[in-house]
Amino acid sequence: MKIDRPKPQRIHDSSRRIRRRGTLGVLLGSLSIGLASGCSIFQRDEEPAVSEAMKALMTVPTLPDRVGDAIVARGMNSLHVTGVGLVTKLDGRGGSPDPSTYRDELVEIMKRHDIAAPKVLLESTNNALVRIRASIPPGARRGDRIDVAVESPVDANANDLSNGWLLEARLALQTRVKGSLGRTEVKGGKTAAIAKGPVLSRTQHTVYSDDSNGRSGHVIGGAIVQEDREISLKIGESYAHKHNAEKLAKAINQRFKFFDGISREGIAKPTRDDSIELRLHPRYHHNPSR
């Protein structure tokens, strides 16, 4: 007959587990006390004082009753862009231009576009060097067409641009500065419009007799705008604040909405504390000042 004897190992293990639990409990207890005491060590009796500048940032300025009293429109001016180009198909009414900054600029442009023998083209009486001007209206969108004015300078030695063809030319904001050798250099920016097309000279649509009429004219709808011209609202410095920008945009959108083919959207979008971007309503595309 066997006598069941208690297994001392199990008793030993259980007692060890009890001792471990006790030790772990003590450790956890001491840890929580330590954390609590640690928090109390770093706790400050008084809150740090808020600076006056911080108070000013946290204060939302009170808006006036009317939106127009808090904002100023930006981007409402026309963008005047210029360039230099070549009018062809003049049947002997063109001329060889004298040395000038415009001639140098045109030669460099033709070289950049890999046009063979640019100086030979300028010597032909079938061609004429012209200066090109255009005004991009506020709110214009990429792809819009605008009129172009062309004029052949006196020293270009051309007689009449009637029925000529303006080769593709790029228009940009340009400034003329003095170079290192005392010569005037043209500094141009990013291309704002690309122009080309048939030239309608002033002699073809005016009754006034003037020698310069034949050397100037227009390319109707001859330039294509390359970038959107954004219109925005500048919030006055005394009202500039994120919350005010959102309030002003909301007030504008409650009145001005348009259907973009998918949903009705407001035209105003706050972009900064002192700026609201506007998307021109299609109805006012040709009359943004309204």
C-alpha cells in the first residue's frame, strides 16, 4: 500500500510564487509612490505668466459690420507683358533692322529655338522685327485668348505690316537694366502668354494718314494665357486672425456660389490669417471688378 506523500517541490513553488507576488506588489507600490512623488517634485505652485504677445495672439479682433470694411482686393490690376518677335510674309515691305538690343534679343531667342541662320532671316525684306505688347486682365485663366499689339521700331526699317504673320513669340514681365559693358540688357521672367497669328495693321482699319500706321497693328486674340491670374482678399492688419478669415470666407460663400459641374461651391477659401483666395465666378469672368 502506497502512502501519498506531499510533494515538497509544489509547496516550494507555490510559496515562491507567493513571495514573488509579494515582492512584485511591493515593487509596484513603490513605483507608483515614486511616480506620484516624482510628479509632485516637478509640480509648480503657480502657473507661468502668459506674455502680452501671447494674449494678443489669442484675442480675436472684432470684425466690422460689413465685409468690405475689413478687406482689400488684390490682383485686380492688369499684367502688362512684352516680348520681341518676327513678322513674315511681307512681300518686300519688311527690312533689315539696325543693331539694337531688340535685334540681339531676337537673335538669341531664335538660337535657343534652333532656328537656322537667324541673321539671314533678319536681313530679308520679307520679314520685320517687331515689339509685342499685351495686357492680361485680372482673373484670367490658363487658355484664355487676349489681343496683342505689335509695332516695328523705326530702326527696324520696315514699311508695312499689313497681312503679315507673327511667328510664335513668348511674352513675359520684362525689365531692362544696364549691363556690365554699359549696354542695356533685357531680364525676362516666366512666360505669361504665347502669341502668334495674322497682323491687322492700323492702315487697314483707320482713316487717318500717318507714316507709323503701317508699322503698327494688332493680332486679334493672338495670345494664349499660360497661367491663372488669382484674385485674393487682403484682411486688414487690425482684423487679421485665423477665425476672422474663416468668418469672412463663410459670409462671402453664403452669397456667392457656383456650380462646377459636380457640386455647388463657394468662391472664397481662407489661406492664411490675413488672406482669402477667391475663385472668380464664371458670370464675372470678363468683368472681375464688379
